Amino acid sequence: MFPKLTPITKNIIILNVIIYVIANFIYPNLYPLFQAYFPLSPNFHSWQIITHMFMHAPLGQGYGIMHILFNMMTLWSFGPVLEQIMGEKKYVILYFVSGLAGFVLFNLWNYYEIHQLMTSLTNEGVNVAEIFQKANLHYSGDMNIAAKTPLAIAQSQQLYGELVSPMLGASAAIMGVVAGFATLFPDSKLYMMFIPIGIKAKYMVIGFVVISFFLQITGRTLGIAHFAHIGGAIAGFLIARHFAKNRYRIN
């Protein structure tokens, strides 16, 4: 079922598992430090752009251990083949650029939503700066927000939620790996659990992107950063396509 692990893929999996164990059993405070917050949130730090790719849902919360298990199994399934074909350096570039692309696209969408909320709240007479202040995870003062209308109250709570809700996981980077695989091996048949019929890699990735886009814009996210997955897939496709075009170029 799984190919032989290659060096880079193996090291990425090991690092993810080590960090998961540390965050869940040794130092839980690693989560607010390493998971990524919206760049304008008081909880954001520049290193989170990278470190969030090595954080996964805590045990007993959200998708729990299934988050890291599914991600690492997917990486193990597709990563070694791509690493062998592209070489270690290009593979590392694809992996991390895909993760970064997911972070950027997801937060561009977040910026659009947050900007809409801030504009509406300002028109309602709400002090938006106060919400940002109270969204700091280290804030220990009065949490009440001066909002008078039901709309302002709801939007204040929504803005607060956006500022304290992190994104975490290797999903965008791994989606880049899957999209890269589908770009280089578009007609390879992939089999999903409980579906006995093989689906060509190119169709599976396209279908995943379309479904993810629909779920994100309709608000049916279920706690999943769908635009991060899409950003990762786009980056993985573009990098793998560039690699394929230049693979046999002779200087």
C-alpha cells in the first residue's frame, strides 16, 4: 500500500510526529506559538508561516489524532514517488512553497471577510481596535465589547473568533505533493477508501479543488481551511508543471 520511504519524506513525517508528541504530552503551549493566526491578529508571529505546517489538531479536539494520521499517510503514499522523480531539492521546494501558498490564499480570503466585518462594525459605532486588543490570548481584562444592536454583537463575536482561530496542519503542503503527483502522472489510477473504482489522479485533484472551493464560499467549512488546500494544489501543479517542461532540457 505504501512505497518505500525516501529520506526527505521520512524526515518530514518524523518531525511532524515528534512535534505532535511534544505539543500534546510535554509542552501544550507550543500550540499558540506554532499554529498560525491571521497576520493582523495580535497572536500572529512571523515564524508561524512555517511552523503551522508541523502542527496538527490536539488530541481530543476537532479531528484529533486523525488529522495527523491522515496527513502523514497521504504524504507517505505520494511523497516518495515525487521525491525520487524530482530530486530532494526540488521536492523540498514544492512542499514548502505549497504550504506557503496555502497560507497566503487562505488569509487573503480571511482578509476579505475580516475587512467586511470591520467596515460594518465601524458603521455600527463599535470600537474595532478594542476587539483586536481583547483577542490577544494574553489579555486578562474585561471581555465585554460595547456593541448595541444584535447585528453588531454577532459581528463582534465573529471578528473576535477570526482573530483567535488558528490554522494548522501540513494539508496545504501535502495537497501540493498530491497535485504535483497528478501533474506528472495524470492518468495514474487512485483508489479511495470504500470506493472500489479507480479514479485518474488528474480528475481526483480537480474534483477535490472544485468541492473545496464550493465548501469554502458557502461557509460549509467544518473547521477545514479549504482555500489553504486549493492554494497548495495550485502551487504544486505549477511547480511540477515547470519541472516537467524543463526535465529533459539540454544546456
